[in-house]
Amino acid sequence: AGLVADLGEHGVRTPAQEAFLAELRERRGRLDGLYGTLVLHRGLAEMMLEIGRFYRTAATVPDRYREAATLAVATETRCAYVWSKHEPTARSAGLPQPAIEALRAGRYDDPALSAEDRDAVAVALEALALRSIPADLQERAIATWGVEGLLELSVLAGVYRMIAGYLASIDVPLPDDARDPWGPDPGPGVGGA
């Protein structure tokens, strides 16, 4: 782990940071990685909590498609942390294991993915690549999820790109119970196991 990641997990915190850490643990339970380091900056942590709350409770795109898009962004950014946090959620949201494996392998047109899965992923990947979303894809996404849904998927790509960059830049390690899904031993439930 890097210096900041170590400080977040094991460093000396101010009384205000300790109080915030206790508050976060009460609100979220176990803390690691993202929030384990952001405890050092309450303003950024609160912003990230609010973005997460929005996507969990107020987003219009159903969980399955949102999670498919998130896993695709995790694959493209090779962010094992995001993958480890979202793969179980994707499964719970109804994304079948063959579709999850296709996303892990970067096979975004795999028939294991439904047409809606593929569209959600395609929107997110265009946004991730900083490209204009083709008009026909925009039309399909709007027909399926409305303009709000198209915007949610576009912004989601940027959110997870930002998180991947943040985690990589300060060497935040994976949680103890997680494995790199692209590593030599991806673990049970990853890669079709």
C-alpha cells in the first residue's frame, strides 16, 4: 500500500478524522480502500457517499444494467477494487454468471449479455473513452431508460474512472477478502468458477 493508503488505515488521525471514521463505520459497517483513505478528507468522502447513495437509491436505470456497465468500466480500467465490490451486486441484481464472465473478459458483445446489458455497457464505454455516443445507441438507451437513464450511465463511467484513478494513484490495496479478477487466481465466483 502507498503512503496515503497506509495513513488512512493505520495512520495518526486528528480527533475530527477519528470522529468521522467512527461515524462512517456506524453508517457503512466495515471500511476499506476507498473510504478507509477518504476518511482523511471529509468533504471528498461526503461527496463520494452522496454519489453512491444516488446510484443505489435514486437512479432510474435498473440495477442489473447499471452493474453491467460498472463491471465493464472496472474491466477497462483494470480496477480490481471496483470489480470486487460490484460483482456480487451484479449477481444479486440478476446478471447471470456467463454474462459476468463475458464482462470480465471484455467480451461486450457476448450473447450471454442481453440487448439491454450490451446497450448499457456500450453507453458507459463510449463515455469512458471520451467519445460521442452514436445516435442510434442514444436512441435505444433513451427508449429503454429515458434521457435520465442515458445521463446516469454516461456519468457512471466517469465516476468509476475517477475512483479507479484515485485508488491506483495512492496504491489502495484490495480488501483482504478480495482477489484480482484478472490475476492468476481470480477466486471463487469469478471467471465462471
